[in-house]
Amino acid sequence: MTIFSDIGRYLLMIKGMFSRPENGRMYWKEFMHQCTEIGIGALGIVAIISVFIGAVSTLQTAYQLISPLIPLSTIAQIVRDTVILEFAPTLTCIVLAGVIGSKIASELGNMRVSEQIDALEIMGINTKAYLVLPKILAGLLMIPFLVIIAMALGIWGGRVAAISANIISGNIYDKGLHEGFKAYNVFFALAKGYTFAFIISSIPAFYGYYVKGGALEIGRSSTKAVVVSCILILFSDYILSALLL
Amino acid sequence: MIEVRNIQKSFGDKTVIHNVSAVMKAGQCNLIIGTSGSGKTVLMKCMVGLFDPDHGEVLYSGQNFTEMSPEAKTEIRKEIGMLFQGSALFDSQTVEQNVMFPLDMFTKWPHSKKLERVNEVLARVNIVDANKKYPAELSGGMKKRVALARAIVLNPKYLFCDEPNSGLDPQTSLVIDKLIQEITKEFNITTVVNTHDMNSVMEIGNYILYMYQGHKEWEGNNREIIFSKNQRLNEFIFASEFLKDAKEMRMLEETGRIPNHRNLDDTQK
């Protein structure tokens, strides 16, 4: 029964976000603050993960492609499509669920426990609109942007690994990147990016906003938020792949 | 003026507030007192709309707050200031930003005017040279005073203080009590204070509502409480021998006699 109650409260939270802002300028300021927190805050980890994922993909693809009949540029094609279709959106977002999700859940949880949310409510501010909506909008703007960066860095990381391990030359790698490229794959990756962005920002916001108790409960809700977000990301990854590919 | 009529509130099967009614007048400190778990905080949260009561009404200057639309409630809330037990200052903002927050949200004043108002209220609560400090850098008493400054920055008509003295030493508690009392009179605010601090009861209790297990057990003022014969109230208020002695001294001052078994010499020691 708890799951239905949670889904109901989650939907009510989403519905409650949509109201006329008390002061548009303050909401914009909060939105920009969240964009910085989510976008700039997670850029470093996204960059590191993407480069290494691309590099490892190249090495492992080369290791498995032992047939002399397959041209070497195929390695670049496989790395490109793997990074664009799966690694950049899904793996990056799973990491972001940990980085951003736990931050959102613990920030809102701390505000709830220390009565800061009550203080805002007493002032006559719609806290769902002021605290949750900017986080979700910032997530929807910045996470797909991070996914695009992850794609580019992943492919670049693959190139660096290919050259430095003497697997293929830069020219062959670049040639492979251009062969059989489907723009639809990028669209698919971005569709996943937007879906995961909504999950990463709204699920932790829900667990943080409704936390009850003290420091221990904030930690628990933060962990639960990350776990549920990751499961939903993997589930929606499967659904989107089944529907769109 | 705030009027509470037959408020009842339950959580699950447990009723924590039973048909409580009270009238809290403007320009005076209205205290809700009682032991922990007696329903003081729940009653206050029902009054400010953080909880919806199961039955009953809360009226702000005659307007029925309980039955208002969310938009109308928002308008009333702009006239409410609240000092929370844990201060509830925004951790990521400086003292100045905390106090300026309601002005940023609800006024279109230029920054210089807002800053002037912030400095005015901070000076009013005796906070100086702390504008750029973060809440983590402040003492408990300073946090309470900054929170009080934030609560009054928009000139509220109603001020709610939830256990303003919790965690403070007696001297700082007196400072906070005095501030609340002065601000209440100065701006003719209807102030509601939720406390179990006996100094506050005696110092600022213009109207006192004593809650016992969710019921209204007694009401009166800080003079009448001395002479109350309500056993539960007396057990709560004058729990220690020291406080019993203090009560008898106060009775002696007021009436010249002590109507109980203790002898005068003992109380004067």
C-alpha cells in the first residue's frame, strides 16, 4: 500500500508545483542557481567518466574484433554507437542520480527537518513551486546538455586510447566515426536524457521534501532516492529502447 | 486578534487537540503553555495553517482562515511572522540575505531601501556587524534574534514564536522575552508564544492558555496564575521547591499572606 500512497503523494507534489510564482525574479534566481549546481557541479565527474568509458570501449572492442575481414574503422563505429546509444545517456545518468540525486534529497530533507520549508510556507510561499520546480527544470535543461558533453568526450576518449595503444590511427578512427552515422541515435539518446533528467530531479526531490525525522532519516531518504532513481532509469531505458529502436 | 474556536486535531486514532477555544488579543503576548506532548505545537501549527484541523475554526481579525482558499491564505500568511524553535534560518544564506529574503520575495523596493530595512530590524534585535555571517557562525541566541528579525521585517500583524527560549541560557532567554514583549507592544502585534519556560510565563504572559493532554485546562494572565487553584497547573508551573517558594513570595507581595501550610519564616530564608 505504501507504494500507491507514495505514487499519489508524488503526483500531488508534481501538481502542486504549478502555481503563479510569488516573485518571478526570485524563481529565476533559484532556477539559475540550480542550473549552476547541477550543470557545473556535475561537469567534472561526467567528463572523467565519459573519457574513460570511451577509452575502455575502444580497447575492449579492439580486443574482441580479431577477424582480419572486419575493417579497423569498425572499432570507431562500434565505440561511437555504444557511447551515443547507451554509455553517454544511461551510465552518465546513473552516476548523476548518485551525485545530483543525493544532493537534492539531502538538501530538501535538511530543509524539512530544520523547519526551513515550514518557514517558507508560513511566509506564504508555495514551497513545491519554489524549491522543487526549479530543480526539475534545471535538471531538464542541464542533464541532456551533460549527456551531449558525455557523448563528445566519450568518443574523444576512445580516439585517444586508440592512438595511444597503437590500435588504429587517428585518421582511421575519424573515418570510422563518419561511416553509417544515424542522427536518429542522437535523438534517441536525448529522449533518454530528458526522461532520466526528470527521474533524477523529481524522485530525490520527492524523498527529500517529505522526509520525517532527523539526520538518520535524511541519510536513509537520500539513499532510497538514489536507489529508486537508478531502478527507474534502468526500467525506462528498457522501455524506451523497446519503443524507439 | 486571533480567535480559535473548538479546534480538534487527530493523527490516526490519536486525538491530540480536543475542542480548544481561545481569544488572543492584539498588542499582548499570548502564551500557550503545557508539558511536552500536551499539544501546544500542534495547536500553533493548526493556527498558522501548517496542519489542517479536523474540526473548528481559526479567525484572523474575524476572517475565517480555516475555510479560506489557498490564495486567500497566502495573503493572510504575508501578515504572519514566525520564530521557529530551531530558528529555521536558511543555511546557505548570510544573516543579511536571510532577513532580506521576505523583502526580496514580496516587495519591489530598490536594494538600498531593503538593506536599510534589514539593518533597521537587525539593530532592533541588537544584532550588529553580523550581516555577512552565516547561521553556522552564530550562537543560539543570535540565531533566534536573526530569526526574529526575519519574522518582523515585513511588519507582520501576527507573530508566532515556537519555544523561543529552548536551548538558551536564562540570561539570553530574558533578552529574547523582552524583545518579543517590546516588539509586540511597539507594533501592536498579536503575538502567540508557545513555551514551557517559567520565566517567560511570569515575565510576558498577558494571556496564558494552559494545555493538558490536548485539552484547554486553564486560561488567565501572569498575575492570576499565581493564585490559581488548578492542581495540574500548579504542579506544572511550580514543579520545583524553588518555584514554589517564588510563588509564595509573590503571593506575599501581592496579598500579604500565604494561604498554605508553609510558614512565613521558611519562605523568607
